[in-house]
Amino acid sequence: MAQILGGLTTSHVPMIGRTIAANKQQEVSFKPFFDAFEPAHRWLEDNKPDIAIVIYNDHGLNFFLDNMPTFAIGAAHEYRNADEGWGEPEPRSFAGNADFSWHLIKSLVADEFDVSSCQEMKFDHAGITALDLIWPGHGPVPVATIPVVVNAVQPPLPTPLRCYKLGQAIGRAIRSYPEDLKVLVIGSGGLSHELGQMGKINQSFDALCMDKIVNDPEALTRYTNAEIVELAGSQGLELMTWVVMRGAVSGPVEVRASNYHAPISHTGGAMMLMTPREEAAVQAASLA
Ligand code: DHB
Ligand code: FE
């Protein structure tokens, strides 16, 4: 059976891709953000996932205001990037696993999540930024990627509770896949930001989100979308990608890496790596 190795979250901004392309990761304003991924790189080296489920919000590359699925899942053998208006991108290819995607889609629909299935899908900066931070070097990403897109743009928006429940259903689907594959669940988005309003970064709410996503994710499901916009800005709704991840990586987790560096462009730049806590460790903690 497939197994969930852990969850990794990151903020995304196109400037991260441009910084990587210009090889400026060690410049003073970026260094702490990029360096924070080093423990994750070592963990990935040791644990070697086969599949990365990449949960992110599409920014108009696949879906625009006239055609906006609430949840959409890629079901292709391969995904490519494309021009989002930030300049002609270097053409790149990311392997998929269509069999795993269809299992995920069928399981979710059976579980009452009527997701859109996309036999063609392009990765936008939200997906690619995460993959480049997690597997730096611009070589082929050494896992099969499964894009899971959450509408964080156009009302009506899925509620935080609905996103958490989607994540729980994704977790059930992963665990019921018959092949022994190791799965990393990635959430790419947030934290607080509203494009055009630099001042919208809310560091104390970002800190609260980073605490709750580990220790009490259900607390995040009690916010309304409007409250999140008020606290974290309109693009702060990208936090939903983290909430979906945490629904999938359920139960107590151990934090393997965590960092916050603001601003990264317009946003609070965060990364976290968490793994399900071993049953034995959970028992030891409750006895202590
Ligand atoms: C920025 C942030 C985003 O989430 C995004 O999708 C695009 C740009 C920014 O901060 O520049
Ligand atoms: Fe974004």
C-alpha cells in the first residue's frame, strides 16, 4: 500500500524562480529563505519519495474567471510549464503518474468530492517554485508529480473546513493505493499577502498559522474565508493549500524543518516539513 512520508509547505512567488535562474539564492535578502530548505533536502535524500502530490492554487494559467473548478486534479503522464506573463519560461517537463492520479480522482469522487479531472494541465509558478525549492538544480524532478489545484481566487471559495476534509479524503486515497509507493504531500501558497499591498503581511497571524498547522489544524478550519482575507490579505487564502496538505498528513506530526522570512516579494515566506509521528513516540509522549 502507498504510504505518506510527510508534508512540506512553502510560500511561492515568481521572484523565487527568477532568483534561482539568476543564481542569486545567496544574496542577503533571499539567503535565509533558501537556506531553510537544506534540512528538507537531507531528509529527502534519506527518504526518497516516489510521488509528490503538489497542492497549489492556479493563477490563471489553466483556469480563468469564466471556468473555475473548485478542486482540479491532473491526470496526465507529463506536465509542462508555460508563459504566465512573467516572461517566456525555460520549457520544462515534469513526470506524472496517470494511474495514481486516476486512483486519486476515483477515490475522491466516491468519497463525495466531485473534483475536475484534467488530462492536460500546466504547472504554474506555484507548483514549479515548490518543486525547485525542494529539488534544486533544475535537473529532472526525481518523483512523479500529481497537481491538485484549489480555487483561492474566484468566489465562491471552498471553506477552510471543506479544504481540510478534502485533504483527509486525499489521505484515505493515498493509503488505499495498492502499490508500495512513498508519497510526499506538498502545499504551496501563502502566507499573508495581498498583491499591491506590501503592508498586508501579518507576521503574527503567519506565526499563528505555522503553529496551528502543526498542533491544532482544526483551529484553522474554524475561520471563514472572509476572516482569512481580513487577517491575511486576499492572497492569504493560499493558506488553503496548507490546510489540504494537513488534512492528508493527519494526526500528530513531528516538525523536521520550519522557517519564516518576510518579506519574500509581497508575502510572508514560510517553509515547513512535518512527518507523521511514530505511534511509539506518541505513546511515549502521552506516558511522560
Ligand atoms: C507574489 C505572490 C504570489 O502568491 C503570487 O502568486 C505572485 C506574486 C508576490 O509576492 O510577488
Ligand atoms: Fe500565489
